[in-house]
Amino acid sequence: MSPAIEQDLNCYVVGGAVRDRLLGRPASDRDWVVVGSSPEDMRRRGFRPVGQDFPVFLHPETGEEYALARTERKQGRGHQGFVFHAAPDVTLEDDLQRRDLTINALAQKQDGTLVDPFGFKADLDARILRHVSPAFAEDPLRVLRVARFAAQLAAEGFELAGETRDLMTAMTASGELDDLTAERVWQETRKALASPNPARYFEILRTVGALKVLFPEVDALFGVPQPAHYHPEIDSGIHTLLALTAAVGLNNDVGQDVAVRFAVLCHDLGKALTPPEEWPRHIGHEQRGVAPTRALCARLKVPRAVKELAVLTTAQHGRVHAAMEMRPATLLDLIESLDGLRRPERMADVLTACHADARGRLGSETCDYPQADRVRAAADIARGISPAPFLERGLTGVQLGEALRRARIQAIKQALAESQPNAQTAE
């Protein structure tokens, strides 16, 4: 690193990198705050400016972000209604006081020395999520950020301070969450879904009333009963969070984890639409759930692939659960409805979500899911039937499709008979 770049530059590592180092967690990207400098000085040193809202620069060698120390003042509604002030006279203490949580308002000198002018490390040691100042209430996005931090840090034992919970509840009641953009809500939700405990995110939002505002389709599940024989937890909302917890660890690809976990979140939305006189049964809830799943996806502007998996899981999870009783022809119908012959990876994600659904019941947290094995095996068999022999016989169009279907059904039937020699396999 060229010494001229940072010579006499008064800068500190701040935020998550400091927090995670003190917790012994894997280091996150380092963010720096610069005190006593100006945009002109930063450019002269070779830092590259980014953004227009406030002075942030990229280090010319490391690419890390360096932001000038700043204060902020609320001017309008919503997450973006702020005026920022960055000048050489803004102190490190000024900058730390504008931050959201005390555990994120710690700094570290370049030599690694902790800088904690307000004694906030006490909250880190006590595992408490507490707001820095009343100014916390000026940014509605912080309601989601705190819930997301609770999900990410749940394994560390962090709990929400009572006064912060009360403040978040008041912020929700004020109506300011209505001003959050779909993109910011999804960004925080996506990070929470990728966390070790995504259910905690939705628990916190429900505690402060924000789930009803931002995820009304999910909030409506709480208080809706299910048959105790199948669901000892009874409550549909509790089942959804149990299933979301079960989804953690069933898939090791973080990107796919988000899609699978969102599908699990949505899979039973139709139960909230079951007429109360039909409770605790929910016949047909799969198809009833498609509309609210689509509505939630549209409102949050979730990526297309995430939406498609959520809708498919919602519509088909009941049929997947019944796979062990299906005839070969019906099993092939299910595989085709999951597009399992063309897109086996997406079918695998649906099966993972269904496995999480099966585990999302009290007493079934580690249950096996033979339905997934049966569907995968049948799909592999069907996929292995080539259309080439039928094409050589001159079959095309509908005739080709029918012949291919008959051959696939017969191959699945034979395989099931061989795997279960004492069982009767229906046509």
C-alpha cells in the first residue's frame, strides 16, 4: 500500500467488521470512516468517489469504502428523507451517534485499538440489541434492519432491548413503514432469509406489528388452527416458522437457500383463506394459496426465479406429500407438473421445501422424507427414456407424446415393482 494514500489520514474501521471481530465471527467487509478530511483531499490522495447522497470513496488499492464522518438530519418521510452533513469539523463521536444499534457504533483504529467513547461494548458483551439514540425512529428501514440483525446474530444469544422493541412498535404504528420501497424491504428480507435463523426475523417483525404491515399474508396465518393429529403445534403461523427453521441446513447453496426458504414461507398462505367453519381442515389450501403468494411476490418485487419456485411449491406441495401412494401414471403427472424432466434442479428445490414443510411440526424436526426419494427416482427413470426409438418408427406429434408417456409409465411401474417386490403396483 502506498504510504502517501493514507499518510496523516485520520480513519477508523467502523460498524459490522468491528462487531464481528469482537464476537469472534468471520470478518465482514471493512468500512472506514474518515475524520477531519474533505472530498478534495480524498480525491487528491487517489480515492475514487462513489454515490451522490454523501461523500463515500473507494480506496484505490484495496477497494474498501471510506466515508467522511457525517451527521444526518430528518427532513422528509421514509428511509430517504435525510439531509447529510459531512465536513472536517464532524467528529468520530458525531458519526457514531447517528448509527442504528449500539453494537454497530464501535470503532477501531488502524492498529486495532478499540474506540468506544460511549461504552457501547457493554451491550455487545450482554448480547443486547439496543438503539443508539431517539434519532433511530427517524428511519423506518431500521425496523427491518434490527429484525435482520436478530436473525443473523441469534446463535450468539442476542435479544431485543425492551425500549427498542417499544420504539419499533411506535414506528410501525406511525405509518412510516408504508414509505419503504419494495426494493429495500426485499433487500433486508433476502439477507434475513440467508441468515442462520430466518424465523427470528419474522418473529421480531410480528412482535412490533410490522409483519401485518409488510407481510399481511404471512401474519394472517397466526391464529389459524390445523389438525392436531398432523400438527401438534396447531397454529399455522407457528408451523410456517418451524418449517422455515427446518429449511436451514437442508440446502448448502446460499443463493438457493433464499429461494427455498421464501417458498417455505409462502407454502401455506392458503390456510389463512380457509373459511373458519371448515377449520381445522384446509382442503384445497394449495390452490387458494397461489393468489396470495403471487400478490406477496409482486408487492416485494422478488426475483422471477424466487417467485416461480414459491408459486410452484405453494400449488404442488400437497401432491408431493402424497407421492408414496401415487400410481406410476399419477407420479409421472406430478413430475411433469414440477417440470422435473426439463428442470430437475428446480424440482429438487421444491422437494427440499416440501421436506422442510414435513419437518416443520413439533416432534418431526428430524424426520426423513421418502417422498422426495421416490419422486427423484421416478424422474430419473422417466428422463432416461429416449424419444429416439419412437422417432425411428416414424412417430411424431401427439402419437410420439403418447408413446413416450406409456413407455415412461411402464418403466416407473417396473422399477417400483422391483424395489417393492411384495407390493401391488397399480396401473
